[in-house]
Amino acid sequence: MNLCPPRICALILATALVVAGSGAPAFTRDHDDALRAVKAGEIRPLADILSAIKEKLPGDVVGVKLEREAGVWMYEFRVIDDKGRLFDIHVDARSGEVERTKEK
């Protein structure tokens, strides 16, 4: 299992934040929301979460979203394993706990 290189992770996060800022209902409106949440201690930075859960991921991270689900900030990781299977991994953005894993 390989986590994405830092440059790729940064690109994925930037893309996720741009998509989130496009007005999609459940997602953060812009990167300012995410930054405020980190500064307020509501969520942990993406790099911290990735470090904490890297051993629990079944493959390579190919996408990231930050969203609120029922008032709780969640990172949603899209992961592809070595067999080409796609998974959505939902992680509590504050605690770093993997909440659920779903094969797509």
C-alpha cells in the first residue's frame, strides 16, 4: 500500500476543495471553511489524518473530499487496491477514526 506522494495529495485536496466550493450541498463551501475548522480544532489537517490511518487503507488514495455528515466533519477517501477495486473510506476528521468502508 502506498499513500499518494505529497504533491499528488496536495493536488487532490485542492481539487476536492474547489469541487466543494462549487455549491454542492454537503461539502465545504471553500477552503476557508476547512482552514477555519482546522484552526478551531474541529478537524485535523489532512496530512495528520493520512499519517494516522495509512495502515488501515486497503490501497492507494486517489481522491479526497471533506464534508459534513449530520453535523460531523468527515474526510472521504477514494482508494483503489492492488486488484483494481474501488473503496470509499469515511474518516472522522476530528478523531481520525475510520467510520465506514464501502466497496464501490
